[in-house]
Amino acid sequence: MTASLGLGGLAIAFAAQQTLQQLLGGVILYIDRPFVIDDYIGLPDGTFGRVESIGLRSTKIRNSGKGTVTIVPNSSLTNMSIENFTGAKKVVSLVYLTFYRQVLEDERALIRQVILESSKEIFGIDFRNTDVTFKDITQDGKANITQGQINFFILGSGEMSMDMRRQLLDMAIQNITLQLKEYGIAFDVEERAVDVDAPITV
């Protein structure tokens, strides 16, 4: 009986120690801030994705390209070499949407929301910096065409190949096109060869 109590006590103590280590790991992450929610990070085991949540005991990472979630104990993260891609250089890709009519303010707000939501779940595009602007083009003295400009910021100019960036951009354009067509909004898409390294940090 005494031996079983001793083993039970050791198990409880070990579990309490692990919980304490995980909680301390959460505190260290909060103080050091090697990453925050929505940052893209890479771990030594090959895990790469967007930080979905940072809890007291563990951190959830949404894996890029898979959509699956990796849950990592905070105590482990404090002992790892973490690569944060969000603060690295990004590639700016400009996409132009031409609407062959004047787009009014309410519809512009809807289009902007669709674009931001469409790029939010594409891992590799830093959606927090996605920017959408509109301008009216005047013909024959009338503003009868509206052009939208989308600035996409794609992570990792060196770490990510041109082919991968092309795929991410195609995916974003496809998502936007499908969703706007559901609202009956027609437009032409034009991309321009204006990719440049952009040392933008968030």
C-alpha cells in the first residue's frame, strides 16, 4: 500500500512538474515574444506555418500547405531555435482588377472585404499587409471605369522559390475571382511584372 502511494505521489509530482514547465514556457514566450499570433514561423523539425494561438501551456501552428494543426508545448518552444519569417523580406506582387463600370463606395467595401478574406487563409501571403485601393478612370469626361489595385506581400524572398510564389498568387486570384462572381461582380485581372524585395516588418 505504501509503495503504491509512493508511486502515485511520484506520478502526481511529475505531472505537476511538467505542467509547471509548460506554464513557465508560456510566461517566457509572453516576455520574450519570439513570435505573436499570425506570425509565420519555422521549427527545427521542419514545421512551418502560421501561429494560430498561444496558450499558457501550448502553441498551435497551422501548417502551411496542409491546413493541419501542430500543437507544441511551450516548454519545448523555449528550448528550440525558432525562425520567424514574418519579419523577413517580402516580395510585393501587384494585381489590378478592372471593372468596366463605376464601382460605388458600398461595393468597394464588399470587394475589399472579399479580397482580404480570400488571402487570409493562404499560408505564405502575409494578409495583415494586403492592401486594396481603388481609382476611377475618366473617359470622355466621365468616370465610367474603376480599377482596383491589390498589393500582396509574399513571405520569404530568398526562402521561397519563384514557382511557389507564383502558385500562391494564382491561388489568391482564383479565390477572389470565384467569390466576387458569386456576388455578380465581373472584372478583368491584370498582373504586372513589378515584384520587388520589400523589407517590411510587422
